[in-house]
Amino acid sequence: VGTVLVKNFVMPADVRKPTDDLRMLETRVLFHEPDGWTANTYVWSKDQKSATRVIVGQKIDLTFVGEDGKTVHDAYRAPKTNDCKLCHGMDVETPLGPKTRQLNRDHDFGGTTGIKNQIDQYAALGFFDAPPPGAASRTALVDPYGTANIDLRVRAYWDSNCAHCHTKGGDSGNSALLLDYLSTDPKMPDANWGICKDPTSAPT
């Protein structure tokens, strides 16, 4: 209780330079209240000096340079509060990212800490009741854009970007296509891929 998880959504002025001239679009915040998690969305002002909580969602007009060097005009939609339940759970909202396999990697914490395994750093800060096992014995996702085997990279991408819906109990769980890391293990049954299994819903 009291934990706050924050995720920022940003857009570069030129997608060919993804780390330069970034514009903050929205910040999503999960608060761990005494009775569970609550989700909130904050949309940033054009001058980037403040962010305001939105409940009904908001459309953000975008202008940026695309991969072909041409100017692109588009719109970004910040979600309304009820949209958060689609990924974080309809009955009980829960965080998505804080999993061992997601966090078991090095991160540059800056300052005197520098580059350190995220879970080891959290342990050093006293986040756990007991010391976690060593990094080598913990499950970890490979870099989807790295050089590992293609099957591991695809499974890591699916686990990070698709599995919150495509899992048992998820918003797309009825499709019969399960994309969380454990379900996409080649040793798992074909039913996890929807083979010979009729879905109970279809995408719109």
C-alpha cells in the first residue's frame, strides 16, 4: 500500500531520431490504495509544464516527421479511466509490468548506482521481505530487438505487448490465442494457439 507505478508515453518530433526532441503525451499512474489498485491518466499540456488528470479520455493532435522524411499529421487517444480495466483486469485491477522476467535485466540508475540489475537494486532498497535468488537463476526475457533466437525474441515481444489481453482471464482470452511467455513455450499444447478450437468472440 502506497506504491505508485508510473509509465510515460512520449513522441519524438522525428521518428528517425527516437530519443531526440521528445514530447510528453500522457502519464499513466497506478496507485496502490488500501482496497486495491486504482488507475489514472494525466495528459500533458502543449507547453510541457503540467499534466491534468482526464477521466473521459482525450484526443491529442500530433505532427511529426515520419520514416520517409515527410510530415505526418495524426491523432493520439489517451484512454478514459474505464479503458484501463480492459488490460489491467475487469474485476480487480493489477499491474502488468512488474514480473520477474520483465525486471530481471540491467538498468542505468545513474548517480553512484550506475548500471545494475533492477531486481538486485530493488532488493538493496528493501523492497522485498527476503533476498531474491541470484540473477542467473531467475527467468528473464531476451531483448526483442537483440540477437537472441527469433522464437525467444518473438515470445518476449508478445509477453510485453500482447499477453495482458491474450491470456486466460484477459480481455482477448476468449479468442483462444494465448500469448503470455509461458503459454507460448513450444512444449505447450496447440490449443494455446487456437488450433482446432473455436473462439467465442471475434475482433471488430
